[in-house]
Amino acid sequence: ANAGIYDFMQTQCDFSCEHADGSFLDHLYFCHDYSAQHYRAHSPRVLLLHSILGVGTNIFPIKTEQIADLEALLTPFESRHISAFPSFLRLLTVGLVDAMRKLSQQDMSQLKHVHFHRVIDNMECSVTVEDFWIHLNYHVMHFLDFLPAAAWSLQLNDPLFQVFRELYDFLKQHDKCQCTINFDLTSPGEYAAGLPLTLGTLVARNVPMKLARTLGAKTIRKYSRECKHSLKCTFEFAEARRSIIVQ
């Protein structure tokens, strides 16, 4: 089922940029395989292609004119989430979760659509509230591949770890964490109270460090300005639309 997708990736895309722990394709395959195993309700191809319309550093593996060819290989569901992924990655990094926490429970219950701008061409797009929660689950799985391989307690100021933690907490708060996250995963050679240091323990015991988080958000804002991408996000409720300012 993925033969056409893999051919498109190999012949029509530029995935030459490097990921922190290996090739960018290694990152894509990890995300796909994790999703296939731990979020079986929805297509893992979203995470296989999550960066095809742009990464955080303004690298674009395909051109705008190739989007129609890509979409011909996808379901409408996959197309929506792949188009949205680079935008919400940036929005999460610059503070979307913090902005959403200011909404009341009544607001959240009346949420209908989320409007945003696609990174590659700044086109305004939208997702339903159902797709929005699904989409955030894709992101929390994606962040797992950026967690340090070891020495977690020494790298708590990593901005992506902080975004992972606040997104996971937000999903749990609203009972919307639909994928499986292995919080029994241990950091080699690290201990807490004489027991192996698990991901769950690390998340529960440590408070995000604001300075590194602020610097990471500043960098993303700079990249969005450079590619003329708007970070404006608008929430549509049952009775009104409201802009969520995250920049």
C-alpha cells in the first residue's frame, strides 16, 4: 500500500537534511513505525510524511506545485493532517498549549474548528475539533524521537522535551491522549530513589525551564517570518470565532 508513497519520497523529494540522531529518513521511519504500533486507530502514513511540506528550519522537501501529485497518493484524512503538521509543530513550539489553557471548560466544549496557515505557502486551512485532537496525538508521538537517548536528567532544558511534556499533560487533562506512550522506558544508568529513572518519573518530577523554552520559540518565530508564514491561529466555537495569539 505504501509502494507509491515510497517511490514518491525517493524520486520526487529532498530528504537530505540530517536529524539529530541519524538521517532524516530514519526519523520518518521511526515515527511511522511507532504510530503503526501505538496508534492503530489512524493512518501511520501521516507521520511517515509529516515533514514533506516543511520542517522547522524552512527546508521544504517538495515544491508547492508538487502538492497535487502528493495528495493523489493519499486519503483526504492523510492530506489534511500532513498539510497541518508543520504548522502545528511551530504553533506548539511558540506556545499554543499555554494559550489554550486560558480557555474555559465551556469554551473547550464548544470548540468546532481550528483555523491556521500552512507553512509552505501560508494558505489558510482548518481542521475539525475531532481532527484537532487526533492531530495533537500525532505530535506527541513525533516528539518522542527527539528525547535524548540517555542522561535525561541533564537535558531537561531541551525545548522539544518541554513541548512534549506540556502537550502530553494537556492531552491527559482533557482525556484526549489516544495513543500509547511508554512511560516505563528507562534512561540507561540513571536512577531516582534507587530505582531506574523512567520517562514517567522524569516528567512528573521536573518543571520546564523557561529560558530555553523562550529561546526555542524565538527561533521558530524567526523562521516563520523569513518564509512569510503566519502563526495566527483562530478557534471557531459554536457561536463565535476567536484568534489565539501565540506570537
